[in-house]
Amino acid sequence: MNPETTILVALLLPVAAAASCQVFGRLKHPNLRDLATALIGVGTFAAVWQLGDDVLRGGRPELVLLEVLPGVELAFQVEPLGLLYGLVASGLWIATSIYAVGYMRGHHERNQTRFFTFFALSIFAAIGIAFARNLFTLFLFYEALTLLTFPLVTHHGTDEARRAGRVYLGILLFTSISFLLFAILFTWRMTGTVEFAPGGILAADTSSGMVTVLLLLYAFGAGKAALMPFHRWLPNAMVAPTPVSALLHAVAVVKAGVFAILKVVVYVFGLDLLRGSTGSLALMTIASFTMLMAAVVAIRQDNLKARLAYSTISQLAYIVLGAAMATATGILAGGMQIAMHAAGKITLFFCAGAILVATHKKKVSELDGLGRTMPWTFAAFFVASLSIIGIPPLGGSWAKWYLMVGALETGFAGQAAFLGVLMLSSLLAVFYLMPIVVRGFFAAPPGGDGGGPRKIAEAPLLCVLPLVLTALLSLALFFAAPDLVDLLRL
């Protein structure tokens, strides 16, 4: 296939997966439904991977579907950042599809056909965001992702789920329409274009005040990035089934927010315009505040998924910080953090779901001794935690390293303070993740002797196998870092 056709295939395969879910679901063939979803996920990843060959040779494959207005097209282009996000979304879709089968059946969830349908459509929207050639296409798929994930957040149909859905839609639509859309329209008015361009599209003589205002509009408009104070939707959405939490935190939604910020910084502002500016300093400060405050709140959460949710808010701020640095190293670090955090955090949520399926326990305080009955799950949690903290030889250590190097390259007088924030946030990650591992392996189970052997009682195989594989992925990414660096520096 030529690159143009491959882009179209990568976009349409998730839609085909959604259609197959409906067909097989109505025919009462859940096994065929779930198998088709996983196989189409493999096909989608293969299509995105094939596009990488052209990108690595310096190409930028494009697909133009239609002209909406003069100079405004629904168009796609694959560049290094978009390729990376596309690989993350399509690759982890495979693991999540397999995991979801074990979880949804093991937890006896209802409306599974609807769940898998909207999950596939959410991947379609994520790939559209990854390959967006301009701000119009990005905004269109960004809003589609919000609407397509809403039925997943409210899947259980309870009062709590409906309340969470209202918060989810309210914050994400408010930020994108009030801030992001306004920023896009203002950019169009200033430049006459909405196309992404290497080096940015804003004039070099754009005033510092205008740059600051516009940057903050984009940053807060990308509400899926969960910068404080527009973060409440993320912990609220944890009422959804755990595979949805994995989608929100690792595969699509939050990554769409931080990816949009990275893309705007590189292709709308340009690093030269933003580097050393008041806007850069302001966004670095907001990201640092979010990073530390979310980590502190995470330590206090007893609900396991809530703790992981606030961890995500903190870890996402690393990517925003890298973008705000407006240096090549900062962008490199932000891009690497997208991949490294995705592998680590999806593993942590897979583990939380496996614990729920096997034991029906949701709280950290209830996990004492479970590591002895669920050794694979808690070992995977331990490995992923080390990656999130940034300990070698796990993938997350590279992203933290390049962020620290990027902090020293910013040229700000207070660059040492940002370096300190990065170190402190990693230390706080130890305090909200490691107690879970310690409780699981070393605390005595309630009402029992902590010493003797205990019967292994893991979750179903289709829950455990994906979490082991994604934990190994966190390890493999450490050794794949040179390839990611080569890609992101193209």
C-alpha cells in the first residue's frame, strides 16, 4: 500500500472493529466479537508501524479528505510525534482488548458489546488526533474523543457513574470550547492559517504578552492534559470499568491532551519564539505546581484507582513541563514520557483491575498479604512502579533524565528550582506507589499468619497475561530508548 492508503486504513480499521462488535454482538457471538477486536487491533498497529518506515526516511505521509473552508482542510500528516502517539494508542489497544475480555467476563459486566464498540471508536479518534495535519482536524477529533469516551465513563449506569459523566463532559467541553477553540480561531486570525508547520506559524515579532496568553489558552484548552485546576474529571472518571481507566490514562484520552500541547508548541509557536519567554516560564510553573500537588494528594488516597488517577495527573505534568521548556531536549523528554508513562500506567491499572476481579478489593488498606496469593500481579505492579518513579533499568528513567537535562538548558535563573521539583516529584512517587508493593508482599494478611505458603489465586489468565507483558514492555523501552531518540529528533 502507498502511504496515503495506509493512513486511511489505520483510521478506518478501528471503525471496522466497532462495526464487527455490533454485528457479532447482535448475533450473540461474543467470542467472535472479542477475537475480531483483537485481530483488527493488530492490523491497526501494523498499519501505523508501516508508516514509520517512510517517516524514518524523512518522509511525511499525507492524506487530504476534503476542503471544509478555503484554506481549511480535513487532512492528515504523519510526523515523528504523531507516529509515536499513534504507535502507543494502537499498540496498547491490543493489550487492552485482551485484558478487557478477562476483566469484563471475570467481573460479570453488562453491555459488553456497547463497551467494545465505543472503545474501538475511541481508538479511531485517538489516531485521528495523532495524524492531524492542522488545528482544525486536531480539534475535530479531539472533541470526538470526548464524546466517544462518555458512554465508557458512564458504562455502569449508576447515579455515581452519571454524576462522573456530567463532570467529565462539563470540564472537557468547557475547556475545549472556551479556551482551545478560541485559541485556534485567534491563531487563524493572526496568521491566516491553521496548518502545522515546522518552526511554528506565529510571527517572530509576536509580543511576549500575546504569546503568554495564547500558550495558556492552548494549555488549559487541552483539558484532557488535566492541568490544575481543570483536573477533577479524571479522578471522577475512575468509576468506570478498569479497562476504561486504562484507556483514559494510558492509551488515548490524557495522552491526547498532552500530545496536543506538544504539537502546538512545536508546530504553532515554534521553539525559537517560545524559548526563554514569559509564557514558557508561566507554563513551567503551572506544570510544576500540578506535578507536586497531585503527587501529595495521591499519597492520601486509600482507593487504589483514585491514587493512580492523581499519580497520572502528576506524571502528565512532566510532559507539559517538557513542552514548556521549548528546547529540543524538553520536547524529546515529553515525547518519551508519553510512551514510557503509557506502558507503566497501563500496567498499574491492569493490576488494580486484576485485584478487583480476584478479590473484590478496591482500597490500598485492604491489600495486606495479597502479593503472596497474586505474585504475578504484584510483581508487575512493582516493575511498573519503578518505571513511573524513574528507576533504571526501566523505561521511565530515560524520560526523567532528559527532563532534568532540559531543565538545565532553559536558561532561566531559577532552573535549579525546576530540577528540584523533578527530583521531589520522583521521591513523592515512591511514597504513593511503594507502600502498595510493601503491603502486598510483606504485610500479614488480616486474621492470618504472614509466614506460611498460601494458595495462588490470581485473576483470570486474560487479565494476568496482558499486565505481565506490559510490565515487560516497561523494561524493553529502557533498551529501546536510542530508537525513540532517533525518531523524535528527526
